[in-house]
Amino acid sequence: MNTLPAVFKIQRYSIHDGPGIRTTLFFQGCPLSCCWCHNPESREMPGKVNADDVDNVVNTLMETIEKDLIFYDDSGGGVTFSGGEPLSQPQLLFKLLDQCRKKEIHTCVDTSGYADAKVVSAVAEKADLILYDIKLIDEKTHKKYTGKSVSLVLENLKQLSKQRAHIKLRFPLIPLMTDTDDNINGIIDFVKENTHYKEIHILPFHKAGEGKYDTLKLNNPMEKINASSKKSVAKAKEQFESRGFSVIIGG
């Protein structure tokens, strides 16, 4: 029987997962298997839980979240739901978003965009901010490096744009995988043609999660891949800026 928790980690006083000082809840389970994943322990889906269990989990998590209300108020921060993929547990995510709204706590959802379209649309109505990754534009390459088709990610992004959802669009810059001219230009073309978003956050690849693979006795596909160089980051930044995008490194 699968007894994995719904949330595998809570990180308080985070300053890298949205505006201000935040509490980040990392949801267990992700439908993707990105080669560069920094949280490989999050991939396995938790077992099914009933409504009463969800309510208990929400109550427990809200107690932790509310401990830091003073820091949210002073810094313009709040709560970020990350993972894993938080949209893979919509029942829990929706209840947490609703509870945070009642408490006037700013909410941010960090997602790959690989989720049911109705779930994505609902999250856009409930969350204050969505951190949305766009990694690879080519179907074959996306399947190779994430294990899934890119079409759902792209369609959901188009829908969010129609909803005028508040999004931070993010591009993970991964050496030899996402940092090619064709991929970056393809992403630029898609975003310009299908959305109204004009800002993108470049997320340079780093080796911070490397030790987890050893601990979990997992093969690390990125073992021989170096962190993104300053040159590659500058080049990607120039590519986006030359096509009219405002670029932020990190975030």
C-alpha cells in the first residue's frame, strides 16, 4: 500500500519561490520525469486519500502556514505550493488556496503546466500568482527529456493567457538540452504568437540536488553535465531581449 505523505517537505522563510518571505509546501507526486529534476524524491504519487483525510491535512498545514503571518505581512510574502507537481493533487491544493484566501495570505503555485485543463483554469482563478515553466518546444525532445508530450503544457499556457492569469513565465536553462538556439527561438515564437506575456525568468541549471540521487540510490542523468555558464546565461538573455522580452535571471 502506498503510504507516501501528500506533502513531502515544508520550507519556511523561503526567498526564492515568489515575492517576499514565503512558506513553500512541496507536494508529493509528479507526472513528469525531467532529467534535471532537483527533487527526485517527489516523483512517486501518494496514495488516494478520502475527503476527511484531506481536511485533516489542510488543517495541519494551515497551522504551520499561519505561524509566519507576520513575515508575510512585513515582506509582501505568502505561501508557495511547489513539488513535485501541486496540480496533481487538485483537491488538496484547492482547499489550501481557499483557506489562504480567507486568511488574506498571498498564494503562488509553481507548476510544470502538465495537468488537466480544468484544473489549470481553476487554479488561475484561485491563486494570486502562477510560476509556469516552459522547458522545450519540440514534441520529440520534450518526451525525451521529461517523459511526456509538450502539447498539454502549451495548450494550458494559451488558456491561461486568455484568462489573463497572473503568471511568471520561467525557462529552465539546461546545458545541451534546453539551451539550443532552435529551442529558445521556438519558445519565443510560440509565446509571442499565442500569449500576451512579455517577461520571462531564466532559471540557470545548478547542481544543488545532486546529492539526493546518491542518497536515493538513483541514476543521475545530469552527473556529467556542468552548471549553466555565465556565457550561456548571457546568450539566452540576449536572445529573448532581442525579440522584445523583458528578462529576469532567477525567480
